[in-house]
Amino acid sequence: MVNKKEQEIKRTEKTIENIEESLTRSEEFIIKNQNALIIGVLVILAIVLGYFGYQKYILEPKTQDAQEQIYAAQQFFEADSLDKALFGDGNHLGFVDIADEYSVTKPGKLANYYAGIAFLKKGDYDKAIDYLSKFDADDEVVAPMAKGAIGDAYLEKGDQSKAVSQYLKAATMKDNGFTSPLFYFKAAQTYELMGNYADALANYQIIHDKYPNSKYGNTIDKYIARAETKLGK
């Protein structure tokens, strides 16, 4: 009994010694590296404070300014005053300058989309592609619409292959009952222009199977029949 108790006491003492040694080594490490540790903490603190300071005192006011500027440009866009929408009216900036000066804000990023659509309407397809390609968003509808509009620009330029590629990217970017059938349909129509009725039929069939209640799903049977006729089915 005595031996067993003594052994337990010795084990406890050994454990305490190990802990003390570990604490001593930790203390020595901290003492030796305290300057580096303090600098590391200060750097992390500076990054955190810098981030919140940037958000509060730079990004938020800049976003507010951009929102005020883009509102006027959107009004011009809705009124089909495309030049004023793009380049401003002397009192407010247009989408081109908003996209440039407020590029880090959400309104600034959205200005790229509007600028691209405005240039598309004006028939300046290269600039349309440039601005629409700069638009970066994860929106359920606007992001696919931007990608599909790039397809429209390529189609107007006569590049049917690139147009189809963009339409298919737009169709699969966000799976929903609005943009997906729209761009599968545009892809199918473009395949028909290219004389590729097999791929046209495949895309019409996707609309038939996955989006029967969409705008295009309601009339898709006649397009399927036409493509099948062209294929001799």
C-alpha cells in the first residue's frame, strides 16, 4: 500500500515538474521573442482597424456618392438618352465615369453593366463587350443577363460561335426559370443560323424538359418539330 501511494506521489511530482519545465520554456520563448510577438499583434491590430476604418470612412461615403451619381444616369438610360447615360449631362456623371471613379463600390461595378448595355444599343459592340466583361457580380439575374448580352454583341459582330459560347455560359450560370430558358433558346436559334440543327434540337429539348412552364417552354414544341424536320426525323 505504502509503495503504491509513494509511486502515485512520485508520478504527481513528475507531472508537476514537466508542467513547470514546459511553462519555463514558454516563458523563455516569450521573453526571447517578445518584440516579434508585440509587432505581430500590432500588425494584426492595424490590419483590423484599417479594414474597419476603410469600410466606415472611405468605402461607405464613396458608395453613397456613387449611388447618387448612378441614379441620374439610370434615369437617362430609362429615357433612352444613351449619350447622357454614358457620359453625363454636365451636372451628373455618366456610367463610363462612374465605372472608372467608383470601381470599388457596388454602384461602380453596376455601372459597367449599364454602360455595356448602352453601348450595345448604340451599336458599339466592341465597347459593349469590354464593359460587360468588366461587370463582376453573383446576382441571380443580372449576372447571366450581362453574360448573355456579350453573346448578343458577338452575334451582331457576326461571330456566331462566340455568341453561342456566351449564351450557354449565361444559361448555366444561374439555374432559374427566367435566364436559363432565355439563353438556351438564344443558343438554339444561333445554332440554327449556323446550320447545326442537332445542337439546336438539344438546346430546345433542354427547355422542353427542364423549363416547360417558362415563356419559351410554352411554345417550344414547334421549334423542336422544326429542328427535327431539318434533321430529317
